[in-house]
Amino acid sequence: MSDTLYDKIGGDAAVNVAVDIFYRKVLADDRISRFFDGVDMDRQAAKQKAFLTMAFGGPNKYTGEDMRRGHAHLVAKGLNDSHFDAVMENIAATLTELNVPGDLIAQAAAIAESTRKDVLGK
Amino acid sequence: MKRIVYEGQSYGCSENETVLECLNSHGVPIPSSCKAGVCQTCLMRATKGNLPPESQKGLKPTLAEQNYFLACSCRPIDDMEISTPEPGQGKIPAKVIGIEPLNSDIVCVKLNPDIPFQYRAGQYINFFKDAATSRSYSLASVARLDDCIKLHVRRIPRGTVSTWIHESLAPGDRVDISEAIGDCFYVPGNPEQGLLLIGTGSGLAPLYGIIRDALADGHKGPIRLYHGSLNVEGLYLIEELRKLSLEHENFSYSPCISEGEAPEGFYQGIVLDVALKQTGTLSGWRVYLCGNPDMVNAAKKKTFLAGASMRDIYADPFVPAAS
């Protein structure tokens, strides 16, 4: 049986480690940190975990419509492609820091990239 | 088929159906998002019935201990009674047995509930002035060490409930309190972990309880308390905390004042800044925060950026009453 991307990256345990690293990078990134001002950090961390789980090919039932609805208030605040690019960079940097091989990072990035239109409400 | 009781109605849950699917299929709206046990939007609480372990996966230990679970990953193994998390409405009669000043602004209110009262040091209760008026106060006592429950109540200028407590309430009076709520408390099981506690004003109350609870549990790792106020007069329990730090080698107490020169034995500066400067990296630490909401929110972010894991940060901001 061939392992899925999610298994190869390390499953739930890896996502738990990744979410702290990823969220720290996002908060420290001046390009996008303002979108996270005033949010409940616990709730936000749980959502980020759900997002990373999806990007890693793990269990999720997100639909494009969920992504659209969940980010509409941010699009109204000016969320655009440059911010999405910044998040993509932070995902790649997180996985690099966790010594995930390049081909798996590329697969995760492709899954995350597939949400771009819905996240940005295009 | 298992039965699920929710808001007084009973629903049949088929084999392999989750609590979320069951309620939704009966037209009961429960907020949810990822439906995969991750985002925690569908958080609920079981008041009866055992929970399958997968329904609590990823929850903070303090939530799991109070039987919170995720409806989307709960395939019932028992008949259950469940509620959405809106606790703090229950009323428990209690008798006031003492009101003692801690400093010029803060009193310690001692209460004896009429019925056995379960709580964890660091949780809070709603304290009812009358049926429609209540405020939340943290518990400063420790169930296994103290024979009554204790609250630290600061007099808020024009505060309806705090003024009543300071000026009218007297020993012997009877009051209503809610059950204990909140997830800011000590969880045993990692005795070597460093604990960092930062509080302002009467935000010391839950931290004082958590510290005594941890020490009574035999916590071995460093326990560092930073308590801040404008001036020395705004601090309290100074002697008790200094004594505690002499009795326990792993406990340190750093009182901080943000205005004027600090006398010997006190630190000058904003309590959060002093704490972060002295502790450095917080990777692997557990953090407890309580007091002024601006301080708590800034501290959540800064301690996280300093390396504490989000799962290890517990906070209880004082939310001002709506005017």
C-alpha cells in the first residue's frame, strides 16, 4: 500500500508541530500579520491546523464555498494575490524547516495553491 | 441506536452516525466547518455518557477534562446528554463567611456553597447580585487546600456589582453563584515543564490558585510568577508570595511596578516586558495569563512568538461588563 502525502509528511503529529511554526511565521510577517489582528488566537490556530491538514492531503471536507465564505471579510479588507503568495512562502518555509523533502513540499504547495481563487473570492 | 438528549429533546443516533450528522439531520443547527475533527467549530460538552477518545483528539487537556468534544468526530458509544458551550448559568446558593481587605482596592470574599462545589483552581464563577445582574470572578482558592472558596474583588469605579460587594455585602449574607467555568487551570502530568504566570491587578487571583495547586501536586519544573501594577499599593499578597518562594525552591515571585522608582525587592517596568526579558525563549513552557485584556492579548501573541506552543497558553482576560 502506498502512503499518502499526509502519511509521508508525518500525519497529525507533524501538523501539530507545523501549525505552531507556520502561525509564528505568519504573525511575524509584516505583509500579512494585520489580517490576524484582533482574532482569537486559539480559534485561529485550530483553523490554520485544518488548512495545513488539507494542504498536506489529510482528512478534510472543505469545499470551495467554505473557503469563499471564510475569507470574504478579509477580501473586503484588501486580501489579494500578494498576500496569498506570502502565505504560500510561509508554508514552504515551514516544511523546509521540518526537513520535509522538496518533492513533498511541491505537492503540498500545489494543494494549497488550488484554493487561491476561492480564498480570494475570484 | 444511541439516544442523544440536547436542549430537552431526545434524538436517535444511527450506527456510524456522528452527533453532528444526527442533530443536523433532525434539523437542529449546530455550527461546524471542517467536519474532520480539526477546526473545533462544532465544540460541544457532554453532561452524561462516556465519550469515544477520537471525539476529544486535539483538544486542550483542560477542555477534554471537562468532557468537551467535537460533534463531527463523535460516534456515540453511550446514550448521551449534551449541551453547547454556554456555561455559567446554573445558580448555586452560598453563604458569605468573610470579607477581608487585601489592599485599598481589593477584598477577598470567602464563600461556603450550600452543596458540594467542584472546581479547579484558576477557573471562574459568575457571582449574582440579583437574578439579572452578575459579574465573573476568578477563584483564588484551591479545592484540596482551602475549606472555603475565595474571590479577589477589585472595586471598579461605578461598578454595579463590585461596589455592592465592597459597600453592602456582609458575612452571613446569602448569594447565588454559578458553577465553575473556564479552561485556565493546572493539569497534572508534565511535572518538569516550566510554568510562566503573568497577571495584573486582581488577575493574581487565579494565578495564586494555580501556583498553590501545582506546588501541592508536586510540580518540579520552575514556576515563575510576574505580578504587575502601577505602584506597590496596587499589589497584594506580597508577604504570602515571598514566603511561598522561600518554601519552594522552584517558585519565584517578581512583583513589578510600571510607574516611578521601584523600591528594593520590586522590578520597574511593564510586567509583560519584565517577564519576557527575564525568561527569554519559552519553547516548551506552559503560560498562564490573567488581568487587563490589552495585556493578556499582547502577552498571548508575544509568549507564542517567544516559543510557547499555542496549546500551552492559557488565558483569562477580564472582559468589562457591557454598559
